[in-house]
Amino acid sequence: MGYPDTFEGFMVESQDTWTTFKKQEFKPKKFQERDIDVEIECCGVCGSDVHTIDGGWGGAPMPLCVGHEVIGKAIRIGDKVDSVKVGDRVGVGAQVWSCMKCKPCNMDNENYCPDKIDTYGAPYPEEMGGVIAQGGYASHIRAHEYFTFKIPDNIPSVEAAPMMCAGLTTYSPLARANIGPGKKVAIVGVGGLGHYGILWASAMGAEVYALSHSPSKKDDALKLGAKEFITTEDKNWDKPWAFTFDFMLNTADATNEFDLTAYMGTLNINGEMHHVGLPDKPLPPIMAQMFAPNGCKMGGSHIGNRPEMFAMLKLASEKKLKPIIHPVPISEKGCAEAVEGVKKNKVRYRYTLTDFDKAFPDR
């Protein structure tokens, strides 16, 4: 049928063939009064996409179109939309709906709404069409206006796209920890998430330290704003840094292999180790006694809220922050190349799928 009745996307049929993408039509949710249709220009490739389609996080509804780092043009708006107009360049991240009524929603914590709808793989209730939400490796996306964000003019789309998930996921915990001048922040992992963590923490005025098992990433980490680079593959790497960091943002995807005692020992009194990397495997065993030597804490978070998204975009715009992005033209081959590259940790530091006009010429 075509737009607006159906959208077209590069979809995975099975987790057993997660690198095989086929272009096909899918039915979007019912269009409602606060919805926005976005004609997609580009879409970032997130680790979540890979964890979902390869089964690392468990089962997923198939066929599935992933992608939740979307930038495009608003081409249709609902009757009650007042924050976006047709023609605006907008972004959509990892969430497309929440109830707007519960305690978290009423406290600007809509990202913790128990009834939230993720951008892909989540079922819509029958009154919204009863379909499975499909993501941004597609011609279009339909999202509630509260989860659709105008993009500052001076941020290129290929750079803005990964900010919609990776950027917000790292910005939110730093903002909520009041990171700024006088704070010492450790960013664990210099990858798709971690390189944003370094950018944000440095721009906020903190003293930033990059922790990585890959010495080859030192130059990039320093260019992004780290004061020092600490190689965690060295024996007793942690000893000189005891009681140093006020906040540690762990973006790594292999925390199951960590000696957590070593990492926690580098935290200042009452410091926090905060997890935003979500690996397939469980954390190492934790004893309550591990928190006693410095009174440290451990926590985690899920993306961020709407005010934080706009604050992050403002910071990136005003300080002209430049992430390190590798564009890949979208196609069956391009999607496969990107998800395989993320899985094998080949990319430095984020893929953005581009050339959507060529892939979807009839939209």
C-alpha cells in the first residue's frame, strides 16, 4: 500500500539469521492526535540493536526492524501537536510513548514509566493498532510528540543520530550526579557509549579519566577531553588511583569479566559506579562487604528524559562537540556490515546509516 498505511524497512526475520536483512513493508501504529510521522534521513546503529536481534537479551518478536537513533523530517503532525511543525528536522530515540499519568511520568521520569513503549519490539495496545513497534532502519517512523525532538541547526544529522540513544544514555546519569567543576569522573570503556561520556563530562567542566583495556584508544580519548588515559589491562592498574573518582560511568559491554573490587576501590568516599552498558551476561558476584572500604555505591539507569535530551543537545550545539562517527549507506549489505561491526567492536566509535533517499526512492 505504501505511506501512510504502511512503512518500509530493513528487517530481520529470525535471531538465527540476525545479520540477514530484507526490505519489506510493515504496518505502523494507528495515527493519533499527538503523533508525528518522520521521514527518516539517517539512523544510528546501537549496541541494543545487536543485543536484540542476535538473542543476547533473550527473545524478540520477529520479523523486526531495529534502530532507535533516528533523525529525519516531520511530514505529518497530529491535531494536538504543538512542539513540532511539518518540515522540522527532528530526532526520535529509544522510546516512543509513555502513559503521561503515572508517578514517574509526573516527575519527569517518563523513561521509567511501567507502561512505556520502546521504539522497536514493543507491543502497542489494541486502541493504538495492536502492532509491534518497528524502528528506524526504515522509510518512516511514527512517534508521540513528547518523544520527538527538534535538532539544533548546527548539529549535522549523522552526528545527531547517535545522540538520540548513546548520547542521552550517558548524559542523563552525569547530569543527575551534578557533574561539573571540581568533580573527578572516570569513564570506563572508550567505545560508542564511552566516547560520548568523555565528551559530556569534559564539557560539563569535570576532570575526566578514560579507563580502557585498549591502549590504542588513548589518543582518541585525550582528543575527546580526557585528562588522563588509564590502561586497565596493566597489573595493579587500580592501586595508584585509590579514593580518586567521585563518579564512575561504566559503559563497557564486558563487565562480567571485571574485577569489580579493583574498580570500586578507585572511588572516592561515597563515590558511585554507575552502569549504562548492558551486557548479555550477569555481573560478577557481589558481596556487601565490597562497598564497605569507601562507602561506595553502585547503580544504573535507562536512557533519559525529555528535558535532559534538550539540555544535551544544547550543550552539544553551544560547545560544538564532535563525536566520532562512521557513516554507512543503508542497504541489506550496509545493515549487515554495521551490526557485525558493532558485535565485533570494529567501529570507532559509532555507525550512522545514511542515504535513505536512495534506499527508499518511492516514499
